[in-house]
Amino acid sequence: TKRELFVAADLTELALALKGLEQEMVDQIIEGQPQKRQAMYEPVEGAVAKRDVDNARKKIVVNAKEMADSGAINLEDILSGGEMVE
């Protein structure tokens, strides 16, 4: 699930990767974290080099691919938003 993907990420890297995203999206990701990680999360303040944010996001993508390869997560479900059909 999406939660497993973001919980697996280093909290500092996650904060950097979330820099510049819409607050609603950031809130959804952080609210999906265990309470202890929510309490420890601190957004990155001030200006940050775009390459640093891009590198943090790349690390999460690489981790996602590794987790998908091992069967820990299903990227297709995450990317589709987990839509249900009745």
C-alpha cells in the first residue's frame, strides 16, 4: 500500500521529497504514517535546492521499485489510486 511505501522512507528524506507539494497531498501522506512518525515529522523550512528535492524523490522511487520487485507493494494499485469496480 501507499502507507508501506512512505513508512519505509527515511523521515528526513520524506520531508525533503514532500517539499513544494500541495499541502493537501502532504497532509494525506503524513496522516498515513504511524503516530510516532507523525509526531517526529518536521517539514523542511525555507528554500532548498531543487536537485536535493529531486534526489530525495528519486530515492523514494528507487525504494518503491525495490519493494515492488520483492512483492512488498503493488505499484499498479498505488498508481491507480486503488479504484474499486462493482
